[in-house]
Amino acid sequence: MNDERSDKGRAVPSGRLSRLGAFGRLAAGVGGGVVAEGARRLAAGERPRMGDLLLTPANATRVADQLAHLRGAAMKLGQMISMDAGDMLPPELATILSRLRNDAHHMPPPQLNTVLTAAWGRDWRRRFAHFQAHPIAAASIGQVHRARLPDGRELAIKVQYPGVMQSIDADVDNVATLLRVSGLLPKELDIAPLLDEAKRQLHEEADYLREGAMMTRYRDLLAGEPAFVVPELDPDLTTPNVLAMSYVAGVPIETLETADQSVRDDAMHSLIALVLRELLDWGLMQTDPNFANYRWQPETGRIVLLDFGAARPVAPATAAGYRRLLAAGLSGERDAVRAAAIAAGFLGEAAAARHRPLVDAMIDVILGELNRPGPFDFGDRAFVGVVREQGIEMARDRATWHLPPADTLFVQRKISGTALLAARLKARVDIRAMVAGRV
């Protein structure tokens, strides 16, 4: 969640027709952008490809602005695309889409009052000594307010945008339709299972009673851990669309960029160790690695963990697949890595067969980086460009596109997002040593 919001109060479109109309305007705007960009390039003597016409900064801006207005599942999917694509997106598009990770409008006061009255009753303000009307954070599904109880306890109150739960299925289908119509996804690719899983997870994220239970579970699992702090649930004020928890102070995790190298390294060592415990020990993972879900306490050196709506069980088969892949990586054997990647569903058999030299080249680059002596330097991104070019070359063969199992995609989202944060902080972590004792 983005914090310390500017004055961008804008009512959330909560009705089905209003949201459908917004998608229609988005499609029309993108289509107009394609025509305009196509005309410009033709006038310049170029022969543009449809993919190039769609993936323009102007169209990315249109998409980001409209999804930020819609919020809910539509914005959440945009956030997922911007983060999951990671280093594979062209830099200018990555910059624009990254706005979706920190650019939500908040509800205006009358709409907020309507939501809280429905949750707590007409006299809800009497429950508090103070309730800060302006949110301290706003994101895709809800916004957060700071409050103080009569007994002096400080709370953070997450309030869900109206209509979010009811619009999830339609929003996911509309985003999928936009991707299909745009030609960005080949018709042969069956995304139905992934869409079903996305809908299921988004419904879970919109259930604040469930999120409160997951937050309590993580708080218990990490009890006594000096590296982390998890807020405490206030069950009396929590409802299906309002989540009340203790307010925990902290600053954005990105502020660690200016910290000493050892501090950055220790923080990322703790977060990577947490991912390994989630995957290999607990069978439970918070799968949303949005940077705003982490806060840093400079005075204690602890990391505050927030937002447990995306916490989900990890299937034993998925954990086993990752364990085999990690063991193959430690072995340094290219064939073992390729076989483990196919078995885990990361790599499609058709792509592995048709593009064997490219696949092996990518594996060799990654193995070379991971098996260097000493800590892995996440700040050294020289190899990313090489892997990106090889990946783009494979992606041109749309007939071999492959979707990993949904469970694997959600786990990989957490792993990739953690790696992106480590790169942002330019951390150095001995990954081999951390993994060696676990596989």
C-alpha cells in the first residue's frame, strides 16, 4: 500500500454498469492510441507490428490511469503484471505500470462514512477517541486509516472499497478480454485455469476475516523472531470488509537504499530466509511481494510485515518441485536444471525441445551467476539483459507459450518480488549457503 496519500479522493465505481463502462472507455482509448501510433509510424516510413503499437507509453499510461480509478481486482491484476514481468518489460513501460503499485486514489469522506456506517453502525465514531479521516495508505482493494481507542491503543483500520468483492469475477474477465482482443495473448494459450485461480485468490484477499486469521497465524509463527514484527488483530472491530489491527510504526522498506551495506544485507537475508521457511517448512506463503507490504524500523532494526490477504497454502508437490530445482541449481548441472524446470512446470516441453540452445544458454548464465564464490550480489544486474534477450527470442514463438501451474505462479511471484527488492537495495546475500542446508 502506498502511504501518506496526497489529496486524490475519487469515488470508487461500485456498480457493474459503471465499471463495465470504464473498461469500454479504456478499450476505446487504447484502440485510438493504436491508430494514432500506427499512422505516425507509417508516415515515418516504418512497418509497425501490432504488439509495438499496443505497448506504447501512451497506452500504458491510459491503462494505469484507468485501473487506478477502478481499483479492486482490475488494479490488482495490473499490479501483478507490473511486478511479475520484472526485468522483462521495456524500462519505459515498467516505469509507467509501476505506478499501479503506489498510485491508488482514496475514497472521498461521504463514501468512507457510508462503508463504516454499514460495518459498525451509525454511531461508529463513538468507538474512538480519534479517527483520522484522511487515509495513511491506499491500494487496490482498500485504504488504511489511523485511529486511537479510548484506552489509548493506536490502531490501523483497513477499509475495503465498496463493490470490490462483487466486481472481482467481472473485472478479471474484462482484463482477460482486453488481453485477448489486443492480441497480446495467443488464442491457443488456455488461461482459463489461471483466471479461475486469480478469481479465487482475489475473493480470499477481499475477505478481511480470513486475512485477520492469517495475520494472527503469521504472528504466532514468528513469535520471538527478532527480525520481524506483525500487527495484532483487533477482532472486536474486524468485519468481512473492515480489518482492525495494532498500528505499528515504520518507514518504507525502500529507505534502506541509503543504509549501510551490512544493514541492507541483513534485512534481505532475513526476508529470503522467510521465503525459504514459507516454502519448505510451513507450507504457507504470503504471495504478494509488493514493496509496500514491508516497513522498516530503523530504531529496532526489525521489518514490519503487512497485508496477509494473499497468504495461501503451498501444495506439497509445488514445494517438492522447488526443492528439486534448488538442488539441481546447487549441483551446477545444466541437464538436471532443465529437467527439474520442466517437471516443476516452469518450462514447457515444447519450448525446451524447439529452443534447446536458447534454454541451455539461459540456464548457463543463471548457473554461472549463482555458483560464483561468495555472496550473490543482487545489485549486479549485468546478466539480466542477456537473459531478457534470450527470453524475448523464445517468446516470439507464440506456439510454444506455456503457463506454469497456478500454485507455482503465485509462489514464483513471491520469489521474484523478493529478488526485485534485493536488487533495489543492492544487497549481497550468500544464497548458496542458505539453500545448501535445506535441499
